[in-house]
Amino acid sequence: MEDSKLCSSSEIIETDESCTIVLELPENDPFFDKKKNLLHNKGFDVREHVQLQSITCPDSIATMLEKILEIARITHLDEVELYFCKVDECSSVEYCSPRNEVEALNSILALVDSLLSRQTRTEMNALQAFQDAIVDRLEKFVDKNREESRIDKSYSCDKEKRIAEWGEINGIKSRLEIVYVEGAGRGGIATKDLKVGDIALEIPVSIIISEDLVHQSDMFHILGKIDGISSETMLLLWSMKERHHCNSKFKIYFDTLPKEFNTGLSFGVAAIMALDGTLLLEEIMQAKEHLRNHYDELVPALCHNYPDVFPPELYTWEQFLWACELWYSNSMKVMFLDGKLRTCLIPIAGFLNHSLHPHIIHYGKVDSITNTLKFPLSRPCRIGQQCCLSYGNFSSSHLLAFYGFIPQGDNPYDVIPLDFDAGELDPIEDCPVSSQTTHMVRGTWLSKNHNLFHYGLPCPLLNFLRRARSPTLHTKTITQSNLEIEIEILEVLQSTFNNMMENLGDTDPVDRENATWDVKLALEFKDLQRRIVSSILTSCDSGLKLVQNEFSRSVVEE
Ligand SMILES: C[S@@+](CC[C@H](N)C(=O)[O-])C[C@H]1O[C@@H](n2cnc3c(N)ncnc32)[C@H](O)[C@@H]1O
């Protein structure tokens, strides 16, 4: 799981005595210039003052919230969202993704909470009303995006109950019960209604598995001398042995881990072959080759030179792969009080599943007062509902390769990258990456604008293709020459995606019912790819009809 929860790319600050919120896009935001342009296009500054004291009636509160939310959405955009949200100057930045929406609302709530905590204010009522409006908005957002998880009651969860008791003895505070969730393995459900800001889980640092444990082990005097070895590799080697250690402090934790992880890294030949035509095939092959080389360079020599510390029977390739899958799918990055970011395994928290509509987004920083890691809610979770994390803004291909699942629902990060020759480049502001060569597409059902000059396709890509044909600034006016360019670029895209569809093939000659877990997953992924490519082809097709109609009309008018 990544650490994006720690370092939000933007920040909103709150100041002064006059009940004014100052929303500021920090200069160290990695996409500062693009966000600044977007803010300017919408009539906002990078530092925007919003007066709150006069708001009292529900309508003005709603209008105020809408304005602040528009700014907060922009400041919290990530790279992919920024690429796809580029909209017309006249339109507002609407809802971009569940993560962005929840982050934006929570950042405003944090500001209002901090204003409210100042007891001397005379504008308490207005602030309180504004706070209620934000919470209400978050609740409505949840109701609209409610995900039902089915709980398999036939699963006994004995081991999970035991570790929960162990956790309690060791200082874990939890408002979750570990159950078996259909299609996702173990997961945590809320034992009471949880509100925004409530802590679902609190883990003392003393039971977090981090590099400190390797330092205390008999391996460190050997591993510490290896040039360039990372602490993650040391931990991986440590966990391969520790899982078999009868007196380990973490025996109860290791006992709850699956015997097999079933991620893309364990795909068999048939599943790999089923991925033909997708980029995931190459991604998995490369990742596995990298791990195999890593193993060959390191492990046999350790077993040979120090068999007492690294018993060969515990350090086979299969066990190494198991440990890699454990760390890829279960670790979290945690910022400790010394300011160091460490990759850790966290008992109990490791039972939480991922969702595209996560309840918990910010969870990677040790609290300096309690010396615990807290998992606070960014959106409400009702009693009995599964409480999910965001592992990060990952595509389904990444989640499949390293976690072994494809999330339910529309994943806004499911993009297909498109690389263009450097010679075709046009370094104008639209592209989000510094090399400027990478553009991307995603399912066009996620786009709201399917009109002329948009077609549900990303603006940076269309503008890039337009400029490659006509270097002068493109205005979206209906002239015959502009329409001719539109036809050309839509035909180019149509041909690119027709090829992609051909490579994916129409159907898979496999008995899905009886297929193995990995083949089923591979086919599910391929279906998703087909759906994305097919939506782009449909958009190109409708776009071409739209442009051709306009073209015919303009010819008649002439
Ligand atoms: C950190 S563990 C979560 C606990 C896990 N369900 C278990 O039983 O141990 C991560 C693993 O949970 C599963 N998982 C997490 N989120 C999921 C989801 N939304 N759908 C299906 N499986 C999921 C995947 O197998 C993933 O590798």
C-alpha cells in the first residue's frame, strides 16, 4: 500500500480572526503550475480568501460550500485526475473521483473544525451550520455510493478472534470486527455507527513490524554488511524465517496469514497466456523476472555461507515469492516520530480491504501524543458495514499484479497509456508529465462531455493530436478546416484502438466456470480492457458522425 495518505499534494490553510478561510495551493505541489492554471481559468487565485461570518441561510451555505469545494477539488487532484479533468473554461470542476471528493470535503471540514475549536468566536452558529452542511454532503455522497459487502457467516474466524484478543492485550483499540467477506477474504466491519473523524482502529507502535526487528535479530550482522541491501529486502528475509519461529512475538500474526496469496505474481502459464494482448502480461513477466534475479543474486549465497542463520529449507524460491507477495499486498508505509518512512506489517490493520470508495484515506503517520497509528474515518461507516481503506490510487492492473484482485466499480485509475514519438512533441501546457510524451485514455463512460470537440476523450490527448496537424492555436470554432482536423484525429484514434481490440481478440475459448483462480482473474481483466477499448471506439464513432454532420451543414450553408 502506498503512502499517498501522508503527503497530500495540496493543502488548505486557515487563518486570521475574522472567520475567513484561506485556501492555498502550496508552492511545493508537484502539479503547482497546472493547478494554478486551472484555478485561474475558473476565476480563482492560488490563495483564495473566503469569508464565512455572514453565512446563515441554507442556500447561501450551499453556495459557499460549492465554491470552496470547487477550489478544494482542484488542489487535491492527482496526476491522472488532473489529466482527465481538464475542462472548458466556462464549466466548473465537478466531481472527479470518490477519493478526490472525500479528500476535498475532509480538508474543508478540518479547517472548519479548527476554526470552531477557538472558543472565543462569535460566529459559532454560522460555523456550526457550515460544518453540518459538509458532514451532510459526505453522508449523501456515501448513500449515493453505497457498496454492499456480503459476509460469509460459515467461516469461523477463530484465528482472527484470537489475534483480536491478543491485539487488545497489546493495546490495540478497535471498533471493527474481523469477518469473512465474500470475494475479498477477511475484512473489518464496523461494530457501531462510525462518523467522520472517528478512529476505527488504533495500533500501538510496539506491535508494528518494522526494520527495527531485523536490527535486533541474528541476521543483521550478516545482512547489514551487504552493499546496497534495502531494509525492505532485509525485512522480507527476516519474515521468511520468523513465520516458522515458535516463540516469535508475532507468531499469532503469522498464523493468520494465508498459505498462498494468489496475486498476479503467482499466475500460471495458462493465466499469463490468457493476458495476451494486454500490457499486464509484460508487467507481470518483468516483475517476476526482477524478483527471480534478486533471489538468485542474494539467497543461495546466504544459505551457503550461513546455513545456521539462513536454513536452505526456509529459503526456497517458492517461499521467497510468498514473502514478496506478503509484503506487496499487506505492507503499509508508516511515518514514525523520528521522521523516517518505514515499510511495515501491521497486525489487525492488515485485515482491511481496499475500496474505490474508501472510508479511511489518511493513515500513515504515528501520532506523537499516543505513539500509536490511527485509522480515522474520512466518510461515515454504518454498523455492520465493511470499513475499507484506500491502498492508493492504483489501476486494476497494479492491484491484480501485486494484490490479486480487481476492485468492483469504475476505477478512475484504469488508464491505457499511449506513447508518442518524441519528434511529434509539442511542449505546451496540456500534458501532465514532464517528458510530455505520455498521454492516456480511459473508459469514456467516465467522461461527462461527449459533445463536438470533446467526444468523451481527454482534452490533453485531443489537443496534442490537433497541434501535431496544425501548430497554430486551436480554437473550438466550427470551421471547415477545424472539422477536417477533427475527422483526421478521430480516424487516427479509431485505427489505434481497432488494432488494440484486434490484439485483445473477441472472445476467450475457455470454460470460465471450471477455470482456475488465476485464469478467471486474467479473463476478468481482459474483459475490462475490452470494455475500455470498446467505449473509446464507440466514442470515436459517435464523434465522427457528429463532426461529419457539422461538416455537411457548413458545406450547405456555404
Ligand atoms: C491487506 S490484505 C486484506 C485482508 C485480506 N482480505 C485477508 O483475508 O487477509 C490485502 C488482500 O486482501 C484482498 N483484497 C483487498 N481488497 C479487496 C477487494 N476490494 N476485493 C477483493 N479482494 C480484496 C486481496 O487478496 C489483497 O491482496
